[in-house]
Amino acid sequence: MPQLTEAAVVDALRTVQEPELGGDLVSRNMVKDLAIDGTRVSFTIELTTPACPLKDEIEADVRAALAPLGAETVDLAWGAMVRRSTPSQPLQLIPGVKNIIAVASGKGGVGKSTVSVNLAAALARDGASVGLLDADITGPNIPMMLGVEGQPRATADNRIEPLERHGVKVISIAFFVPEGQPIVWRGPLVGGAIQQFLRDVDWGDLDYLVIDLPPGTSDAQLTLAQSVPISGAVLVTTPQEVSVSDVTKALGMFERMSVPVIGVVENMSAFICPHCGEATEIFGRGGGERFARAHGLELLGQIPLDITVRQGGDAGVPAVAQREPGPAAEALVRLARTVAARMSVRAASEGPVLTVS
């Protein structure tokens, strides 16, 4: 039986690959606090995101690698250090934010805000520090969907303190106008409000800032791209051809602005009968999948129609935060972990970890 030593354990862990990033756990400096007590081995694996979708695979590979050494007990803990996917800039508006994820669509009514809310809430539930900026200035509904009310306070240095719900820091123009009052603003005012939310809100240190953009291709998107380095955009469409046609324009907009597109979410992919489990494709079939394939993008997820999503949106409880999550919630959790994994890959390609000053 090989001797259970620190050197032997480290050598064994060199055979375990990080599935998303490539390279082994040791060379990527992911093994922390290694300790050996007889036949017990304990250590922490520091992931690049707490929302890692491949924890089970990594754990299985680790235990398989250590078993031949005589490790009868393996106490494996998980840590996470989210990397910055865009270089830190001296004059950056929000220097404490490591990853900025824009959620966009070509048209309204495809569930873009639903995806934004559940993406943010799912990342927070996995342990990430998350913010959500409602950039749909003339149609703000993120506060209702998250169940957050009130008016943000000013900090000691006269900045805006975001409200928080479901572990997500939130800012929206809805906090500053009377309920039901329409916001009839021209483009420059919309752009100015978004810049103020980026510049004057005390976001603190965030792993991810999710930005819910208005539908279409207009001032809000342009202002955002010119103001901050967007880590990646998530495009939301339904399967129907009208939606796919419009999301094609959103893709073209981001390409012109040199914003990387993470991939496509096909929302409302099918209605799953809660009684018999039969899938009914109300909005057609596979439009998002065909769009992704045609443009060389990843299909990040297909979210089924689920009444609990609508109920949660009306009640201020995102599907991923409900006590009895349905099939849509499960798909949204997988989506969030996939997006987090893609951000980690992008951060790894940018080079060494950058600390926030």
C-alpha cells in the first residue's frame, strides 16, 4: 500500500483535471489547506465560481485519485474565488465588480426580465455576491419580480445604497418614481439614468452584476457598452420565428459594439403538463437552437413554460427561490451555473487573477 504522504496526495491530485478550464487542480493552485491525519485527508478545492456546474465530476475524480493511496476518509470542502473576466481599469465606473453580464432580447415579452431575475437569484443562492441593475428605464419591473420595496438611502459619501432581496443587491428607477407614473423620457435621459446607476450606486465588491436591458437596440445598450466593460451578453428568445428574427438584430448590435456574446437562452420552449408530463410546443419548436447553431453560439438553456414562474414573478419570489421548484426553476439554475462557468473560462483566458483595489 503506498504511503499516505502530502507529496503522494499532491501527485495524485495532479492527475485530476479542471473540466472547464483545463489543467490540473494543483497547477491551477486550486488545492488549499491540505492536512493528513492517519488515513484521513482533508483539503479545500477553491473553485473559480461558487456556481460551478461540475462539482460532482471533480469530487468523483478526486476520490478516485486518492483511493489507491489508502485514504479511507476524504474530507473535501469547497471554496471559491471568482476571477475578473475583464481587466481592471483605473477610471472604471464600478471597479469592485468582477463580471458584468448583460441580458438582452430583440423584442419584448420573451421573458428577458424573468431570466435576469432568476439568473441573479440563482447565482446568489450558490454563494456568489450579485447585483442586479434594472436598465429598462421606461418599463421597470425588476422590483416587483424580486419582491423588493422601499427607497434606497444615501451613504455617508453621498452615494446610493441599493436595496437587497434574495441575496441580490438591486437598483431600479422604480424606486424613485411614484407607483404607476409613466416615465416618458428621451434617449439622453435614459442613458443618463443608466450612467448614474453605474457611477453613483455603492455596489461594493460583486462577483457578478446582472444588467436587465430594455428590448431592442437603442440608447440603453449603447450607453452601457460605452460606459463599462461588459463581460458577456446573454440573448433571450422564444422558439417562434418573430422572436428569433428580432434577437438576430440584438446579436448584430453587440457584434458592432465588440461585446462578447455568451450564448442564447430559449425561453418558453414548451409547456410541460403538470399532470401527465406531456410537452406542448406553444411557440413553435427549436427556434433558439437553430439560431444558436446558425451563428456559432452556445445554446445555454431551454426554459419550459411553468406556471410557478408566473406566480413567482407576481409574488416577488423568483422560481429558483421557491420551496418547491418546478422544471423551469431547475433549468434556470442550470443556466446560471453554465453562465458562471463561461465567465470563469473567459477570466482564465485573460491571464492571472487581478485583485480589486
